[in-house]
Amino acid sequence: MSTEGYEQNSMTYTYVLAACTSILDLGWGKHHHAHIIRSQKSIDVFFGSALVDMYAKCGDLGSAKRTFDGLHDHNSVSWTAIIAEYAHSGLMEQAIELFNEMRNVPMSLDPFTLATVVSACCTNLDLCLGTQIHSISLRTGSCSSVAVSNALVIMYGKCGSIENADSVFQWMPVRDIISWTKYDNCIFSDGKFLSGRSHSGLVEEGKFYFNSMSRSYNIAPGLEHFACMVDLLSRAGLLEDAKTVIGNMPLKPSVKIWGALLAACKLHGNKELTEYATKHLFELDLKDSGSYVLLAKMYADAGNSDDSARVRKLMKEKGIKKNPGCSWIEVKNTIHVFTADDPSHPQIGVILKKLYELIKEIEAVGYDHKATSGCQRHHSEKLAMAFGLISLIT
């Protein structure tokens, strides 16, 4: 276009920059920015916002902030981009400051901005800020936005506030496939049952929502929905029902679906279905270590050491390594992450001392630490728990 002699305008620059952003090409984005500066073209709010968005999404927070500060005017795009990048970088305090600063500007809050900030709260498990955003969305009417409501359901679910996730979902005026998927995930997956409800009652409620998708809303269930249903039935001990759901699926069952059935088989001691789920899992040519480790442990717990060793040998032959466990705990508005045998935490010495004290106390009431491997003694959950206990007295 330049060679042909056509004049470029702000719209041209913005579209070219959008192309750089879509493929996360920071080099070309900077080149384009430099070209505008050399040509002494003025940067209006639209191109300026696109620049902030490009730098933020490409991970160059410093350039994003400098560009943002240099703009004479800001719009929802520039505010959203800079706030989201600070949040996703773990700089929640700065993100909150920017969000509060944006609220003081005479500009209507964009639902996309609210949804983005709520999503950032999910990344950092910041329930306090997420609740504030929820209140703002209620006051401004943005809760009617599907994007905002979906983000709130995900945020509450990931932060463990299942009843609030349920409440948001029930009040949504419009639901899409994402709404159903995320609601199913946070309500019925990972053993997070609604308080005060029996297993049988929850199963019936799960069936109702699952069937409502197609009957009432004409939404075909996807793999995530089938996985939630299989998980729900399996945990309730209805293993044959779970097997029937899998057999009637119009889609090819995923690793998550077979894994849910396999985990429940271990819980309920069903050897026949264990072999059935294992066979189908291995047919998928798994690269993830979780199912292999689960199966090996099931064989070991059943006293079948030969089969347990066979599974671990198969892992070794395929070059599959066990992923380290990860746990986190929030202390004084800061998330602390622990992995098994990870010495990187600045208070690891005090944490281990507390952990050893706890082990001695539970040994006194019959706990056999010799039956536990070294990795399990320093399991991520134990490290997080010990840190939480020492934090209560400091």
C-alpha cells in the first residue's frame, strides 16, 4: 500500500497493529509503532488503545504502561488492556489501583472490561476483588451481559464459592454453551457438592440440568458436559449408569471422561470396571501421567505389585513423567504456591520444622510415617497446610 502511494490513516494503522496482536508479533508491533513516530503522525485514542492492547497481550508490560500514560485520552479498550495485563502478571494491587482510577473517569463501564477484570480475579483467586466487581456489575446493569455473568460463575467456582456461582447462574437472563459448561464444571466436578444436599438429590439435579440443555435450550451437550455427568454419577457410586452414559455418547469419550470413571472405580473398589476404563484409556495413547499413576496405585493398593510395576514400566518406555503436585493457600491477600519437595519458598525452613512437628504429633496417635514415601512426606498439600498454620501465629 505504501509502495503504491496510497495514504495511510488511523484505521489502516489500527488494522495492521491488530494483525500483529493476533499473532503476538511484538517485533512487528514495535516496528509499526516506530514508523508512526517517524512519520510524525498523531496517535489518536483508537490507535493508542490498539498499541496498549498489543504491548499488553505480547507481554511487554513496561511499553504498555508507557504508551497508556502517554495517551491524551483513554477508552475502554486501553483501560481493559492495561488492567488485565497487570492482573495476569500477578500485580493485583496495581491492577486494583488502575481499576479504581478508571471508575473515577466519566466513562461508562464496558461489560467486556468488567468480564476481563473478573477473569483476572480467577487467575489470582482474588475472591474479594471479584465480589466487588460483581457489586459494580449489579449497580450498572452489566450483570445482564452473558460475558460478565459467565466470568462471575467461573470466578466464584474457582475461588470455591459454589453457592454464589449457583446464584449467578440461576439469575442469568440468557445462557450460552459457555454458561452451561462452566456451571457444570464448578457445580458438579471435582467433588464440589452444594452444601446441604444429598448425593441422590444432587444426581437428580444434575440430570435435570443436563437434560434441560437440549430439551429446553436446544444446546447439544459437549465433552465437558458429559464428563461432568459421568463424574457426578461415578462419585455417587452409580458406576453402571456412568458406563451407560459413556456408551450412549454421540462423541468419542475423552481422557477426562474415562479418568472420572477410573477414579470412581478405585473409590468403590470395582475391579471389573477398572479394567474396562483402563483399556479405553490406553487406547487413547495417553501422554498425561495422571491416569497411569492412578492405575499403578490402584494395582498396588490391591496387592497386585506385578501389574503396578508393568504400568510404571510402560510409563518409562513412553517417556511419560509424573507431574509434580501443586497446592496453594491465600495468606494476607497473597497466594502462596507449593509443589512437592520444592525448597524455593523463603520460609521453607520454618515450614518444614512445623511439618515435622505435626508428623511427630500424628505418629503419637498411630500414623506410620515409614509407610509413606519421601515425596509424600513433603507433599504440596502438607507444605501449604504447615505454612497456613505458622501464618496463624505470626
